[in-house]
Amino acid sequence: MSRSPGQVVLPGSAIGVLGSGQLGRMFAIAARRMGYRVHTFSPDSDTPTGQVADLEIIAPYSDLDAVRRFARNVSVVTFEFENVPAATASAAAECCPVRPAGEVLHTTQHRLREKTFLSRAGLPVTPFRHVTSFAELESAVAAIGLPAILKTADFGYDGKGQFRLATRNDLAAAWKGVGEREAVLEAFIRFELELSVVAARSWKGDFVHYGAVENQHVDGILDVTVAPGHVRPQVADKAVEITRAVMEKLGVVGVLCVEFFLKADGSLLINELAPRPHNSGHFSFDACVTSQFEQQLRAVCGLPFGDPRQMSPAAMANLLGDLWTDGEPALTAALALPNVKLHLYGKLEPRPGRKMGHLTALAPTTELALRDVLEARRRLTLRR
């Protein structure tokens, strides 16, 4: 590597980002504000990240020579998309530090590896079974019971590659749905709330977090986040404690999100990990002294962390491509609410289910913030 693991990367340096979506866009905004240059690498052009980066490299992730050339021209590489192939991260690591390390990517981009890691580490995880054939699926159902969720082992997010099994009659369709390939069967958890904790960790082991936030999903896609979440302090503290343990055991340098199920008895189960800034942490861009994106930058560059303190209760609502079905949303009507912030990602083609942006409302209470962000989103459907 061109730099030792503990060497600080100062403003003026170039930061490489593998991936080019909205997470990279917001990271690039934070980085450029602090005087860094940003290079992004992905197979696509005119991307959300590329629109604000200094340099957009367009090449397949499988072109490892192109990856190495990219990495030679930056001081450190991070990623905004965990489905970047592990081989891509390894090629970049031949030329400069990659943070989080490729080993973290390798573990968290594959559901079986992730859940096996969590289980072996003694961390609370949803009961699961490995499935590689229809016969194994039948055996897994017998062991775990129904209802259950069958998920593809790799490359799944936002509810993709997931199938609920209510009765044994659902098995054949679900097995076909995952492509009749390696999968994970998870027990269906009856939970009271879905929570997440976004946190950052440095190579020295310093740790900061954004508390436990409350999430609501629709069709497997995050719909609304309320921060702070409506949970007892003991639950919030436990969620943060588990998140810190995950990051330490994985050796994460950067930002990671842990998504949890909160059960009726007050216990927590880890649902998924995301080794990068997370949709449920977007509120931090407007509501916190230091956003999750700036913390990612500080972590991978070896800078001291900023204050993660939340200055105002907040609520975030995602904007999906469905809002564009009947034409351009009524942005002016939504922005008539002065405590609402609009973030659009620069995506060229709105499609149903595609994240096109989000709204954040700041208010004296989370109840008022939630009311206002939902009202702002409703107003987007008011046509001229």
C-alpha cells in the first residue's frame, strides 16, 4: 500500500468511492465541502455521485486493471454500495488503503456469511438455516417453522430477493423466486418496532453513533425514519452496545448501520448489517452537528470525529419513483413547509420503487416532525 494504516489523509487529497449512487453523492458533498477531491468508479455514467464528483470513472467492477488505475490516483478508497465485488476491493487495496476493508465487504454482502459471523460472535441474530436445494428448504422449514422468510444469499437489499412462506404450499414458488440457488431461510419475527443504529469507528477504535432510530418499511423498502426512536433508554443503549460490538469484531473503519427487530419482551435481534452510510441515517445531514457522511470521511481519512449530537428531533421520508408516475411532483407545494428539507439524487429515470430522493422535517418533537414530513410528501402529489 502507498500509505500506512495509521496515516492521516488531509484535505486536498483525492478520495476514491466504489459505487456511484445517492450515498456516494452525499459523501462527495461532505468531502468537497471540506476541501477533498472525489473520484467515483462504477459501470454507469452521469450518476448521482458522478454529478458532484471531480472525476467519474466508468468501467465494469470486473475490470481489475481499471480498478487498480483508479486506486493509484487516490489516497484512500471507500465504498457506498456493499454489492461491489470483493475482488474489486482487493484489487484497489493493492494500491491504497480501502476502508472499510474488503474483508468487511466480503462478510456483509452475503447473508449466510453475515449471519454465520454474527452467530459465532455471540451476537443476537434471527434464527436461520442455509439452503442449497429444495430438499434442504423443506428440512429448514421443518426446523424453523412457518411463517418464515426465504432470502437470496447474496446481492439483496430493499426487500429484493425475499419471499414470505406462510404455508408449505408457498415453498415451490419461493424456491423458484430465489432462482433455485443458494439461499437463507429466516424465522419470521413478530416485532414491535424496527430500529437501526448508524455509527462510525476509526482505526484507533474511537466510536461515535447517532442513537437508535425508528424505521417503518413498505414492501421491504424503508419508508420513514423517526429520530430519535420511541424506545426506552435501556433499549437504545443496548442497541448502541451491540452495534459497537459488531464494528469491533468486524474491524470496521468507517460507517456501519445495524438494523434491529425489537421484540415485545424488549429484546433485540439483528436483522441486517450495512457497512456504509444508511438510508435511516439521512436525517443526520440536516439534524446533526456532523452527518453520517462527514463521519465516514473523517473515519477513512483518520481525522478526529465530529460531534454526532442531534440538534433537533427529525423525521425522514423517502421519495420513490412512483411519485413521478403522473408527472413532475409538486415540489413548490411541499417546500411551502419551511421546516422541511428536500434532497433529490439526480437520477435520470424515475421508476416505481426506485429511491429518487428524500424529505427531512425538523421540529420541536418527533411527532410534529413526522406530521410535517408526511404532509410535505402528500403535497408532492398535488398536480398543477
